[in-house]
Amino acid sequence: MAWPDTVRRVSNDADALVEAFHAQTDRRPAGVWAAPGRVNLIGEHTDYNDGYVMPFALAQRVLIAAAPRQDGSWSVTSLNNHSTETFESADLQPGMTGWQAYVAGVVWALEEAGHRLGGADLVLSSDVPVGAGLSSSAALECAVLTALADLNDLDIAGLERAKLARRSENAFVGAPTGLMDQAASTLCTAGNALFFDCRTTEAEQVRFDTSSAGLEILVLDTKTPHALVDSEYAARRASCEEAARLLGVPALRDVSDVDTALQQLPDPVIQRRVRHVVTENARVLEAVSVLRAGRIADLAPLLDASHASMRDDFEITVPPVDLAVEVARGSGALGARMTGGGFGGCIIALVPAGEAERIGREIAKSFATAGYGPPVHFTAVPSAGAQRLQ
Ligand code: ADP
Ligand code: MG
């Protein structure tokens, strides 16, 4: 796929975007808005089990310059794929295809919720890697939603915004995702991770100041094509639902004692799936305690255990991902794990400050030796959620 690379070359600068807006529409935008991608620190495949997750927002984000339009239609330009699309109220039908569905879906979800919207010109650019599990889609939705809410003077609370953005992705685009991505892109604050309860939708900011601990977070995109992701995701979800039914609980979040639960389950595969979900939920709670106490280095064994659980019990890792985690640890990372739904995508590693670059290069070397394509890495800084910039 060509344009995930293109995405990285586009400037992430608000002033440059204002210029691009001017070139496109011959007028100044009414404002510039931003919403970030995210990485999940810990809590994988816990969301649809009514459990806990702990993402933080990335510095990589979608920027949108926007201004009202008088003819009631919407025109949106992505500088990433050099494409302009226009749609009107009558075109807002769930199932719309193409990248513009992520934008139209937000208009649709807002209107469906009873908000009245005027038309708008939107020009956007993004440096969130696309299709890497860092949620470029939620960043796009949340940026559009924030811009349209302001342009139309809509008073919508943060969590409600996240829910509307999720609804647009589920019901309009047709991607069955949980609430984590949009909650992270909307609710995260700089310097914090977001402890999010997927059942109650309670959210807590947890201080995550890696630099004060002499540490940093390396994110490495293995660039592995995740071919199996849809079917395997559905299979894992079905196993979890089946297990909850067999155990007589509303969701696996409600399993308090893992050993007792395992004894009640006859099938070894289902046992492993349950063990991952229950122990992963416990690891999120442990990670929250560790961060609240400012003991950031103590996250490392939790990251390692999370990876082992995804590899051995949930069986959602693939060889390049396992290699990246192994080499990260062997090159000085304190702990590392795959992040995201699995079968490819990114790893995160907790590394000594200043070491991310070197460790990223070590992993790239091991990929070349193994015959895998080159991975891409960066240092992740816990950043702000969706906001108006100008
Ligand atoms: P992820 O959210 O993990 O990056 P998804 O498959 O959920 O991957 O979403 C990626 C899709 O979102 C892209 O294929 C494209 O349709 C849309 N998208 C994301 N960012 C942009 C952008 N800057 N411009 C246009 N479309 C985008
Ligand atoms: Mg997505």
C-alpha cells in the first residue's frame, strides 16, 4: 500500500495547513483543530470483555483547518492522499466507501443524534501512521468531530464526543471497534495515560512521566501486513463470549478467580483465552497502581507478562512481532509487548532515556537478517487529546 508512507511526509504544522486551506478554498479557515492517534500501554482484547485499558495519546495527530460553507454541503481534502471529496446530506448513507466515509460518518452521527449542522470546507493533514494500529481512523473522526462541534456551536461533553465518533466508525464506516480509540483521542491529556473502564466508561488520568524516571517509550511498527486480523478477531471475540456464557457471568471482566474459572471450562483453547483476558485485566489494574506510585520502571514485568500472555494464551502474535519484542529486550529494553489487536502492527518497549533510537536500529537489523521488510520506529510522548489550536 503506497500511502501509509506518504502520510509520514506530510507536515504536521498548523501554519502550513492554514496556507494549504487558503490555496484550496481562496479564504482563511475559521480555525484549526487537532486530534491524536494513540498507543495502548496495556490491556489488550480486554475492551469487548467489559474490562480495562490504558492508552495514551501520541504527538502524531490529524490536523484540520475548517470554515463554514453556505451551500449546506461538505468538501474535504486530505493532503495525505491528495484527494478532495464533496458530499451533501442526501449522500449520508451508512456503508459509504472510501476514506471520506470517516468524515461523512461523523456528520451522519452528529445529525442522527439530533444536532443541526451547516456545511463546511475541511482540509486535513496527518502524521499518524495509517493501518499500524495507532488509530489514524479515530484521530481522523475525533478531529472532524471537534472541528464541526466548534463550527456549529455544539455543546457536547468529551465522553459523548468519543461515543459519537465510535458510532460513526461502527455504524457508518462499518468497522466493529470498541470505544478505546475514540476515548483516548478525545479524553487524553499531556503527560498522562488514560485508565479507562470499558464497562462503566469511567476515565482517570494517570501520571505517566517517563522522563522523570530516566525512561522513554519506543514504538516500533513492524509493518507486517495483518491479513488474518478480521477473522481471528471475530474468533477471539466469539471464544470470550462463549466462555462467559459457560461460566455464567455477563462478561469475562466478572471472573474473579482465574483458577476456579479454568476448572469449570473443559476446552484447553478456551481455557487459554480466558486466562489471557483475566490476567490482562489484572495487569492493567497493577499498572495503574504502579503509575500512581510513580514506579514507572515496575511497568516492565507487566509489559513482558502481557506479551507472553498474548503469544502463548491468546495466540495473536506473529513471528516478526515476537522477534521485535525479543530483540528490544536483548538490546536493553526493560520490558516490551505487542500493542494493538495483533497479527502484526506495533510493539512498545520501555527503554532507558536516549536509547530508543539505538534499540530501534537493532530491531531493524534483526529484521533485515530474518528477511523481513524494514520496520519504522519513534519515541512516543504522552500528548494532549482533541483540541482547538487556532
Ligand atoms: P488505523 O486506525 O489502525 O490506522 P484503520 O484501517 O482503522 O487503521 O483506518 C485507516 C483508514 O482511515 C485509512 O485507510 C483511511 O481510509 C482513513 N484515514 C486515516 N487517516 C487519513 C488521512 N490523513 N487522510 C485520509 N484518510 C485517512
Ligand atoms: Mg482504526
